Amino acid sequence: MAGAELQADLANAAQEELERAVTLSRKDMAECTPWGDTYEGYTPAGREVCFERNYLWAAEPGGDICVEVVVYLPEHYETGVRLTRTIPREDSE
């Protein structure tokens, strides 16, 4: 797989993982923040990769939550794809 194809495959896997990561309710995310995990899996094209998922406070504890996903080849973390989404704190919480 060429460089552009590899990056597209990693990006697709990261987008799928981010969509799964934000299916938790904001309350459930807050209960496990800060937290992170790394596990092995496969991209849509079948490439073996590492998935890293993190729930982090965007600024102060109890505020917005930054959901971060990184997908990378086991031997090449630095060339992985990183996506983030911020889940805002609701004033009613």
C-alpha cells in the first residue's frame, strides 16, 4: 500500500473508531475521564494497526471532554492518524 493509500486507510479506521468512542453518554465519559487504552485491531483494508483511545479533560476537570483517537502501524506511531472531538459540558450538569 502506497503512502497516500496507507494514510487514507488509517484515517478511515480512525474516523470509525472516533464515531464509536463518542457513543458513550457525556455522563459516562466524565466518569472515566481521564482514561486511555491501546489495543490492536485492523483497518478497513485489513492492515494490522494499534488503536489508541483517550478521554481527557479539555481544560479543567469537570469541563469539556476531549475524545482522542490515534491509529498507527505498530512500528510507526509518529506517522499515525490522530483525530479529536470535544464534547462540551452541559450547564445543566
